[in-house]
Amino acid sequence: MTQNIDHRARRRRDAAGLSAKPPSTFTAFGLAAEAEAIDPGLHVVATPIGNLKDVSFRALATLAAADAVLAEDTRVTRTLLMHYGITTPLVAYHEHSNAAVRERMIARMQAGEALALVSDAGTPLVSDPGFKLVQAAIEAGLLITPIPGPSAVMTAIVAAGLPTDRFFFEGFLPAKSGARRNRLEILGRIPGTLVLFESPHRLPEMLVDAADVLGAPRPAAVARELTKLYETIRRGTLGSLAATFAEEGAPKGEVVVIIGTHDEAPAEAETDAGIDAALTAALARHSIKDAATLVAEETGQPRRAVYARALALARRDEA
């Protein structure tokens, strides 16, 4: 759809003297830079998901030149701005912002101001509350300028080692197991890679549900703290990852889960399914410890990994 730009906004900006403000500056790569003036309207700016070096030069110039930066959490965004010597005023805009707040932002842009919209991390509107503001700005005939950059979704999927030709971004699954399993049943019919966000404290339980509903052999990856100091990417099957995190417990930091399709399952996935079947039978007659010992001896698999999976299966049955 073609954007209908109200050029009267720029003339109103000129009349108000807004375009005559001193040039904005910022610091990048150790050098001071001057930001060119930007058009009135809403500038949707992607910011780093962790590593502050991942911000683009264009994003910095936009944040410096804007009349205000609309931030999900002003404390988080202030850290970014201070790092690059940007003094643009910050305005809180988050999921609890109501229609009155949006109306004020629209009025400012109609008066000729340029506002930059950011999220706490990554690209705004992706599991982020900016959609309603963008929609309202479009309805008001204002210019929408996307400034592309970091995205946890794309960062995770290119590192997972799973097909990227077709994927579906789900965001966060329901917190309760029953609703989560129902949603996974629906997602399982999608012919492509699945990309999920998950709270770290719910990750172990979610992986158990995903393994049960989608199948333990299904390939997957868990990406944690992407671009940060302790970035880790664990790859395997849903069954093996469920066992790993059942043993290790909930991780710390931001988590992205990538789940492939059944036909991409590696050959060793059959082993995971066999271990699950053997454990299910053994748990009917023995304690978790004894069942894990017996199955580990029968299959030749590491006892520690088998015990973790036995513990996960037992917890599932108790739920």
C-alpha cells in the first residue's frame, strides 16, 4: 500500500521552527558524527538484542535526530543512548499505554515532529506493543520509516542449523501446560520450522510438552543470551533437549527455541524414542533411579542423560 504523506506536516514543522534546531550529534566507532535532519513521522528503529555494537549507523543517526524516542523501558534505552552520546528525550510507550497516549504522539507528529519508536531489544512490533501506534500513524496519513537491524528471531534461526526457507514465528506459548499442549497440536501441522520465545523458568516444562506433542525425535535448538557474553546454542532433538534441561534446570537469560519438522529428524532420534519407550516400561516397575540404571545398561547410553529423561517423564506423568 502506498503511504500517503501529509507534506503539510513538514511545513508546520518549519513554521514552528522545529527544523531550525541545532544539528544532532552522536559518537560511533570512536568518532563524533552529525545526524542529518529526518522527516516528520514515525521512525521504527531496530536496536541491539544484547551486544551494543550491533546497532547500525543509520539507527544511531535516526535516534539522535528524532525529537523524542518512544521506549518500552526508558531505563534500558537510556543505556544505549548514553553509550553513543545521544541526548534525545525519552518518552515511555509500552503495552499499558492507552489510546490517549497514542493520540498525543500522533498530535506531535502531525505538528511536524519526528518520533523514533524502539523496543527494549531488537526490532519493534515483534512480540512488542508498537503495533497500535504504527496502525494509528498510518490511519493519520503519517510517514512510517522502518530502520532495519537486529532481530532475535532471525539471529536464532540462522544459527540453529534447521531449514530457513519456510518458518513460522509463534512468539510465546501459553504459560499453562494444558493450553500450551493444545497450541502445540496446532503448530505441529505447520509445514515449516517453528520459532518460539520462552521464559527461561518455563523452558524445561515446555520442552517436555513439545517432545510429547510434536514427537521426541523432532530436531530442535535452544538459543540463549544471543549476541551476549554467555551466548549458547544447544542443538539436538526435542527429547534430548528436554532431558538436558530437566537435569540442568531452568537457564538464565533470554531464550529462543527453534523446532524443525519430522522429516529432518537425525538418525539418532530413533534412539531417543527407544529410550523413552524403555523408560516408560521400566518406570512402571522401578524407581526413577533404578529405571534409569537399567535402561542405561540396556542401551549403552550415558546414565546421567538417561536419568534426566526418566526424571522428565516421571514429572510429566505426575502432572
